[in-house]
Amino acid sequence: MPEYIDIHSHISFPEFDEDREAMMGQMKEKNIWAIDVGVDFDNSKKASENANANQGIFASAGLHPTDGGIEDFDAAVYKDLFANPKVVAVGECGLDYFRGAQSQISNLKTKNYKEKQIENFTRQAELALELDKPLMIHCRDAYVDLLEILRSYSKTHGSKLRGNMHFFAGNWKEAKEFLDLGFTLSFTGVVTFARDYDEVIKNAPIDMIMAETDSPFVAPAPRRGKRNEPIYVAEVVKKIAQIRGEDEDKIKDRILKNSLKMFALKS
Ligand SMILES: [Zn+2]
């Protein structure tokens, strides 16, 4: 079993092209696993290949609400990627009305960016249900619409609909709505320098929390402003324990178990 799992990183992004192998070598040395998260078809394919080639690396395949450009989510095409058992989740998918208004899709003539995001997300939620996989969700300034979609699938499919709210940035009231639907919350290195997440981290049940880096973005405090890497997930776990005022080893162990369970990860 690994020491830590970074459940959300973008190892197949170009930011790691120069030294990806060396970086993953370091992860192996420190026994840190990661889920390499795809944001469009090409990137998801790369993540799947990366997972195939490396022990302790898993992948998530999906279409990001804004980073995916103007791609339409085609379940039939993405389905091929899930033939690889190391592709463990559908996403990064979701709704982002904050960046959506400034993104390429805001120029679409046929539909507005919200409709486009909702359509792509709905298709991915349906694929996740069909494949019986968890969703890896990105949501910004769109909690109301996202919850409405999740609630309707939850009504028809119960706990088969499951997943994680990545980089959760909502308040406790919003957090509770997702927790009630059985969705977990994951936190990034931002928790090491911003205090906005403390209430949610303190209040959430310990079996509903996970840690991630979102590398190459948002490096934790000691590396702030530099490129982030999955090994720094240890800093996030440490800070979560501090914020909750609980024993670090205990929190580390629980977060690890939550991650293994949600994504059904096996060595
Ligand atoms: Zn991401």
C-alpha cells in the first residue's frame, strides 16, 4: 500500500514534459500514488497510457467544462479508454460558470456556454453510471445547477451515482448538500495558506475527505508560486490534520483508506 495518494493531478500536462519520468521516479521512491486526471480526449488518452506504463499511477478520463475547449463529449469515443482497468473515474467534468463566460465556448453560436457545459456534464454522469465508476467533479460558481443534476440522478440510481468534488471551494452549507448525496470533498495545497476552507474541513465527516495537489497548479505553502507535484500531497494531509486538531497519522490513514475505496485502487 502507498504512503499517500494524490487523487487529482495533471501529470500528463505539458508542464511535466521535461522531467515527467524523473518526477514519477521520485514518487515511486516515496511510495506515493496518483490519479492522472484528463481534461479532454487527447489528454485523457495520455493519462490512460501513463497509468498503463507506471505502477501506482491511475487515470481519470473526461472533458473539463472549460479546459476542454469546444470539444463535445462523445461517450462512445471515451468508452474505449475505460477498457484500461487503471482508468478509475470519469472526469475532470463539471460546471464552471466563472471561467465559462470567458472561455472559447462562450463564443458558440448554437448554444450558450451554460447549456453546453450542462450537456457535456450530463453525458459524463450517464457514462459514469453505465460504467459504474465515480465522477471526478470540477465546480465553480455553479453549485445550484450541479446539485440539481446530481439530485435527479441520485433519485433514479441511488448510491450508484458517486464521486468526488475536487478542489472543493464552497461553504459548509454547500458542502453538506454534496455530502448528503454521498459525494466526497478533496482539498489542495491552498489549505496551507488560505483559511477559507477550515470550517468545511473541520465539519466534514472524516470518511468523506481526501487530499490532492491539482499539480502543476496551486503548490502548498513552502513551494507557493512554483510548479506543484504529487509528492507535496503530504503537506495537504498534514494541514488537514492540523486544521481538524487530530493526530496526523490517524488522518493520513483515514484519507488513504477513503481514496482507495472511492476509486477502487489496487496495487
Ligand atoms: Zn484538475
